[in-house]
Amino acid sequence: MSRLSGWGRTAAVDAEVLEVTTEEQVAAALTAPLAPRGLGRSYGDAAQLAGGRVLDLRGLDTISPVSPDGEVTVGAGASLDALVRAVMPAGWFVPVTPGTRQVTLGGALAADVHGKNHHRDGSLGAHVTHLRVVSPTGIHELTPADGERFFVHLGAMGLSGVVTEVTLGLLPISSDRVLVDTERFDDLDGVMAAMVEGDHRYRYSVAWVDCAARSGRGRAVLTRGDHARADDLASATLRPPRPARLAVPLTAPPGLLNAASVTAFNEMWFRRAPRHRVREPQRLETFFHPLDGVRDWNRLYGPRGFVQYQFVVPDAAAETVHEAVARLAASRVPSFLAVLKRFGAANPAPLSFPQPGWTLALDLPVGPPALPGLLDMLDEMVVAAGGRVYLAKDARLAPSTLRAMYPRLSDFAALAATFDPEHRLTSDLDRRLRLREG
Amino acid sequence: MDNAFGQPQTVVVLGGTSDIARAVVRRLAAARADTVVLAGRDGAALAEAAEEARDFGALETPIVTFDATDVGDAGRAVADCFAAAGREVDLVILAVGRLGHQEDDQDDPGRAGEGALVNFAWPVAALAAVRRLLVAQGHGRILVMSSVAAIRVRRSAYLYGGAKAGLDRLATGLAASLAGTGVSLHLLRPGFVRTKMTAGEPEPPLTTGVEPVAEAVVRGLAIGQPVIWSPPVLRWAMLVLRHLPARLWSRVMDR
């Protein structure tokens, strides 16, 4: 038995871990219930099964050569980090990256991850051209032409089959830098207006919002940019990212991250940002994966861990973002810098999170007694606005709320059952939200 | 499943009409508990507790009846509760017990023995069944209702206190036996609580209503406290009181 939890380090459980390196082993393991797991970077309980079996897929880590038109076929257990290191020297980059490279391709697909370019490039699923899926009904080769039988696996949280191989189209780059424009705003209105007005001019856009400021107005720093071309720079290189040089060696004592320390950190961080700066060349990993520079940063949140709350609401419900920031500030629940971004079009996957509108992600240490109720209240606001929360981050949603947020859940459950009629693919997330029950 | 805040979804209550258990259930149902199995002796009182649980947010509230003087039936009662839950059980609350009437019972072998059945023997048998089912599940939590009366037994309630002392000590050993199984045990030690069980009894210092006890339980479940005291100051008060010389103890506690 091994002790497992998600990246938020809440609700740790004991489970039996099976390490596999071949599709045959995956198929053999699927004779009984299990939960697939990669690098354990989903925040909640998606990749664990208390008292049950967990399938560790990190051994499926092959990476094919890149085809001339930029296609690569990757084992589901390979990390984005390994992929980026393999393809960058030849001038390729992943078409979509979340805030860390320490996720597997299988996990990234299971969450249908998005990045700072969702407003123009969509989620990871939009760049996948072929999937191999092992399920109790056999081995399935699928492409977008297969329609719902392909799309059901995007954002399925590993509950529709075990994806073993992903083929995706890479993005050509000619340097390892991003040219970044930075602007500072004293309130949320300002930054949201700037994003509506100008995001279409940039491939990448994201804003960091300070929810701890007592004013509740949500001051923000907006960073936007695109890959630097070789002729934008004095000398262009294609060096892959450096490994983390810092680590958090121990779990921090409870209460280290409290309202006072978080407010002080946010203050420092906000003041450090330039009021306005254009075309600053930044290394790719600095721009995309700043936290990958510190290993085990989740230990800073202390023994009780933290939850991340990420929601999306349609453009018409921008007011919900204001309301959420104001309630968070008023509650004095400590919140690190929140991430605000605009999403573009959704894809046809029934459980995929992104939909057009505003998304806000919050990191919140577990501990304040008001936190569970505050998040339940935010759930209600999000449902009322026609939005939803992100399952890869979730560790506390109620089954009934989930159903209001994902109206196509029953479609998902019916499709997943065609790949897994006896419900062998499960997880604590599945048991908590009853995702496969529809 | 328990969520990130330690809020359970499926709860079994043995002794479902206990005022403390009901106060705990109200809070759990208002959070994430949608299935609450209520087990006890009195079907009508259980039906009332079930309605209350639904008022607070539970969706399914099946009822199981048992007689806590029938130790041989404890395994059946627990199995029925787990079957009625219909899902894996996240939390079992053991709240079976009765105060009795010390002065009437202390010289009556039948009644003294029956009190020990209800307060000790039946809970022990039930815990054996619960342990087996939860360990097989590989996760789940048990809340055992002990009492400060178990820490040092008072002359004026030694039948109740003695049986609770046995249950309390047994539960600490049971908790240790669960290491590595994925199952854990929380021991609740409330002080004197105003309930229907204690109605008419003289109230000692630090007496509370049921709500502070329920609050302490929910907090203890959230942070994984092995022993939950209510009010919390009793932990320190009992540390002193349990070491008082016998005569002084008697004068303080059995006035």
C-alpha cells in the first residue's frame, strides 16, 4: 500500500500502485477496478482510489521522432517536460501548455488542459490528431473523424479508458524566448477592459490578480506575448528549459500562509511588476512555468494542503468575476495571486472545462473555517452565471452542483460505458461526484 | 468519499436518535452528507431524526432497528446499515449508550449488567463488525462517543462511567490497530451535555449544549484529530483532575 494524494495534498489515501510499461499490462490490469495516474499533478482526488488499485502509467514514456510537418507520437506517461526537452532543439514547442511541464501527456489529455493561448488556439485536445485507448472492450485507435467516440476521452479525467498514446501537432519556434508586454492595473475593470480590447493581438495572455488586497477591487498585472522570431533577437538560441534549482525540503508548519503573509507577498509582487514594459524577451520556462523552478512548492501550504478553485463564466457574466474577487477579499481567506484569463471557443468534448468567457483560478490554503462555505457560495454564483468549475482542480464540489455545471454529463456517462461497460475505470473523484452514473 | 475538507458523503449512525449524534448529522447533512443511515431501537424516533436529516440536506435516510441489549445481533445490525447505505461508507458514528439510574441500578445485578451491555458490550461487538467492513473497503472513519466520565470514574455514576472507560480504552487500542489500513478512528470525549439522556441531572461546571459538541466533532473530522474534547478546555482540566488524590477527587466531583 502507498500513501497518495493530489498536488493539493488534501484527502490522502492508501492504495495499491501498479506500475506498467506496456499496453498488455494495462489491458491485464483492467480486469478489475482501478484509477489511472500520471505525475499526480491534478490538485484533488482524480488520480487516486482509496483502498483500491492505482495504475501508474509513467512507464509508457516513448517519444517518436517529429515528422516534417510537426507531428509527434508520445506515450501517455511521458511528461510535457520530457517532450519539450526532446523537441525544442529542433525548433518545436508544445501547442498548449498548462502552468507546469510536470504533467504527463495522458494526464494533460484527461484534463483537456488549456494554456495562456486558449483564446486563439483552444485546449490541448484541439491539437490531437490520433489516440490509442485501452479499455475493457479492447484497443481503440481514434481520430477526430470518429466524432464523439474520440472527443469523449478529452477531459474525461481518465474515466473513459486508458489513453496509452497521443499524437499531436507541434508549434514551430525559432527561439527559446517570448517577447512579453507587461502592464499594471489598479483595478479589475481596467485589466478586463484591456484584455477584451487587445487579447486578439497576442498569442499568449494572462493576468495575475491580487485578491488579498482589502479594497476588493482586484489590482492586476497583465502579461501578454508571442514567441520571439530569430530576427527579433540579437542572437537566437533553442536551449531546452533548465531543471529546478530550488526545492522546498520540508512541509511548512500550519499557518505559515495566513492572511498577513499572503497579503505581504502579493504587495511585494505587485510593486515589483513594471507599470508598463514592452517586448521584453523572457525565457520560455520563465514565462510559462515559473513555479517549475521550485520543486515541491506545494509543501509551502503546510500539512493540511490547499485547494485550487478555478471557474469559467460566459463573457456576459463578467460581473461574477468582480463578485468573486470582492467576496474573497471580504472573507479574509488568504489567497495567493489569482490567475485571470479569457477562453476562446469550446470543443465538442462533453466534460471539457473551457468555454468562451472569463476564467479565474484561486489557490487557497485549507484551514479557515469559512473556506468550505465560501466556495459553496461561489459554486452557486458560477452555476447562476451558466459557468462551471475545473475538475482537474476540484477536491470539494458536490455531485448536484457538478450536474448543474456540466449538463452533458449523461452523454459522457453513456459514451464512457461503451468503452467500459462494467465501470472498471474509476477514482475517488468519480466516487465523490458519481461521474460515471451520469 | 471524504472531500478535501474532511466532509463525508455517506454516514452510518449507530444510536441515531442520540441528541449529540443528531446535532452532528445536521451539520454533516448541511455540508456533503447525502446518505445518512440511522440505526437505533425506536423506529418512530428514528423516523423523526431521518426527517430532520433530510431537512438539512440529506437525500437518502434509511432506517435500521436493533436492540442494544442483544449483543449477538450487533453484526447483523451493522451489516444491514452498510447494505442500506448502498455505497462505500465514509463515516460510522457510534453513539449507542444510556446513562441509567445509578442509585436504582447499583445493587440490581440485572440492570447493572444490562447497562454494561448497552454501554460497552454491544458497542464492542458493533465495532468489530464495523472494523471488518471498513478495512475491507480500505478507507473510512469511525467516531466513537466516549465521555469525560470515562477518564476518571465518579462514585455517583460509576456504572455508566466504568462502561465508558472500558469503551474509551478499547477504542484507543482499536485506533492503533488500524494503522496502515486506510481506516481511522476519532474518539469523542464530551463533558456534561444537556440532552434528553441527562435531563434532570445536576449540571457540573463546563456543561454545554449539543451544538458546541457537534462543532468540535466537525472540526475534529476536518483536521483529523484522534481525540476530540468538548469543550476543548476539558483536555487540560482532566489532565489535572485525573491525578487528584481520591478524597479530593470525591469532594470536587461527587458533591
